[in-house]
Amino acid sequence: MDKQNTSAREKATNRRQFIRTVSVTSCAAVTFPWIIRPEVLAASGTLNVLMWSDYLTLGFLESFKDKTGINVNHTPIGSNEEILYKMKSTNGRGFDICSPTNMRSLQWEPLGLLQPFDRSRIKNLNNVNPAMLVVGDQEWNFGGNGSYWLPLIWGTEGVAWRTDKWMPPRDGEIPSYGDIWQPDMEGKTMMSPHSGMLGAGLYLETTGVLDAGAMRKAYADEAIMRKTWAVVTDFCIKNKTQVKLFWNNADTQRNGLMGGGLVVGQTWEGPPITLMQNGAPVQYRAPIEGSLAWIDGMSLSAAAEDLDSVYAFIDYCFTPEPAGKSIDGGGDSDWGSHGYNSAVLGADRFSSLNHSKIFSSVYPGNSLFNLWPWPREPQWYADVRTEYRNKFVNAWLAQ
């Protein structure tokens, strides 16, 4: 997911600390047959995880702690830029695992902040979708040293709306990125600046303002990118009054959809789906231009010290039951849910029947064959995109 957001630190579940103290007297040792699970003996420290704010649910963290004795210190983030900044600022110290998105490998390779995984230590690796594992083999195999990235969660960015206020004006209620820019939606929309600009560009391809495929071709050459993004930026600035909110994390999206007069927005799938799971008048759906697809993964910090805890955590992430429950495990008082899709084969068997119905409504027809996967992103592209993004945001702020 290419999510240019800031982290939401207010979630109490992200900062839960568990103190494990085992005190056994010699008398008790003689009297009682004390049994400690082997996995607890192997790894029982504190694991520092730099991960997207809504991925590690309360139920997941508590069950992992119960199974292994390992505390997870979760630092929540909302963008790849934030992951890079935090890792670079400490040279990876203080973090064992981080969670970059699949297309960011070109930005990570020269930094020397990661180390390759020892796959022989991952017992549940066969549970992972092989088509996603190959991304690490092909795009994150730095210097031929093996994969520096493992897939965890996949999802998309598309269009969400309030069903009690609006309906997409097409057969099957299929939305378009262009719906956000229509006159009747002025002041009623939200987006993340740079991905919203990409969505605007895909819409402009359908109108003939941009050539078909222009947004993807922009990844190949800076001159081509500047020409294309100048058109997109001019369009967005001209129509800046459409946007009421620039969201910056999962909570901002949920809150935006449920209050403040917002009707439609370009969002990640997880936040609106969690609202749908709880019966809110919200629908997320892949747009006609194709939803933006990504895979968020796990990478191992070069400064990681407690590798036993690292691999215990990875194995638990790749266990179908906790992976599936985290998709749709109820509210925060229960297991909790993130609403995305797991890279773990069989995880869907442990999500609810309601989630299957929601998935079908989110990806109707040939939506899954019409995904728009984010291309690999070189650093020059990210820098130029930020330049145009800032022009749009500054114009919006100045109105």
C-alpha cells in the first residue's frame, strides 16, 4: 500500500506492555511438576515492531503473548515514508521488524538497514501464498543474499461512500475515481494527497485528457513523469474545493466516513470494511479504473538482536487461525479486525461468513482481474511525486 500518512498513536492496544515474571522456589520446584512450553523457553523477550497502525489487533497480540511469552512493543505507522524515516533516524536500532510495502524495494536496497531472512527458521513458510513470496525473491533479493521481505497483508485503495447519501451512477453501483471530482461532490470528499492524485490521473486517462497508460509510464522516466504529473496537478488544484479532508491514517478514514458531512472518498479498503462489518451505512468497492493493489510485508532490521523472538512472531503471523481472525474477529472488545486480506493460505477459513459476503460486494464481477498494482518505485519518482503533492496540498491549504 502506498500510504502517505502519519501514525495514530492513540490506540491503547498498540502500546500494551506485558511483564512476565517467573519465580520458582526450590521447594515449589520439588513439589510441583512445573511445565513451560518449549516456544516460551526459546523466545520470551520483547519484540519491537514498526508496523501499520491497524494490523496488529488486540486478540492477535494477546494470543501471541499467551502462546510464546513474548511482549510486542508495536510502534504504529501510517506511511512508507514514516517507516523509512524512523529506520534511517536510528540506523534500525530499536526495531526488530518493519513493514514496507512491496514496491519500495528500490528505496531500501542502498540503505543497508535490513538483513536477509533465514527461511530455514520459519516453520510455517509453506502456509504463505507462493505468488506473493516470489515478490521477495525477485524484488527484495539484495546482492543475491536472499529475500529481505516477506508478504503479510494485501489490500487495495479504491472508493468508499456513504450508502445513505449517495449511489454511484453506473450499472452495478460501480464507482469511479472521477466521482470524487464531480460538481455535486464539492466539499464532500476525502483522499490521501499523492494516491488521490494518482486516482485523478487514472480518471483523466478515461476522459482523454491523458493518454491511456500514462500514469504507469510515468514510473519509467522523470521527464515523462513531470509532463504527466503537471497535468494531474493542474487538474487537482483547479478542483481543490472538492476535497474536505486529507486523511492520514486508518482512523482518519473511519472518522471521516462517519462524520463531518463527507459522502465519498478514495480510501484503503480496511477502514471502510471494518465499518461495514459493524453495520455502518458505508460501502467500499473497486472502481471502474481498477483499485490500487499492494502487499505489505515484513522486513528484518539489520540491528535486530532477539532473533528467536523475531522468528516466533513471523511463524505466528503465518498461522492461518490468528491470521484469519485478524481479518474479521469482531470489535476491539473481542479479537479485533483490520479488514484487509491475508497472505496466509487458509486464513479466510477463520474469518466470518459475513466477511465473505463483504468481499464479494467489494470486488464484484471482474474487479480482481482489473487491479492496478503499484509499480516498483525508484527514489527519484518518490521525490518528484512529493514535489507535485506539495503543490496541491499548499494550494488546498491556501484556499
